[in-house]
Amino acid sequence: MTKTWQKFLLKLDVKSRENLEIILLKIIKREFSDLDIKPVSWKKWFFRCRIWKIRIIYSYKNDLIVIEDIWYRWDIYKWL
């Protein structure tokens, strides 16, 4: 079963998808130096990464980074 953020990536054009995949790899490898990352204030252990008008929400679970969702700004925060 695919996650909603994986379906979202498939809907993007090729160039945007490649750029987001590079950013996702940076997040998973914990290379945060050039990314705009902030903690989500109302959820503990949740963080958001801002890229253009898209937000990536991820969390830490047992010392692993889990991508929770990827969507456009404002709409991403409704499910939290």
C-alpha cells in the first residue's frame, strides 16, 4: 500500500519530483544544513521542511526519521 505522500510525488512533474527526492534523501541522511526546518509547535517530535510552496512533515520514531506527509502549504497542517 502506497502512502499519500508517495502518490503526491507521482503527480508532480519530473523536475519537481527529482528535486523533492533529493531533499528527502537529505532529510533521511540528516543533512539539514541548507534546509529550512522548524519543529511543529503543537506536535512533539514532528518537524516541517519548507520547499517552495510544499511542506514535508517528518518525525523521529525510535531514532529513525519517518516521512509523515508531503503536501502544499496550509493544507498539510489540517491532518495534524
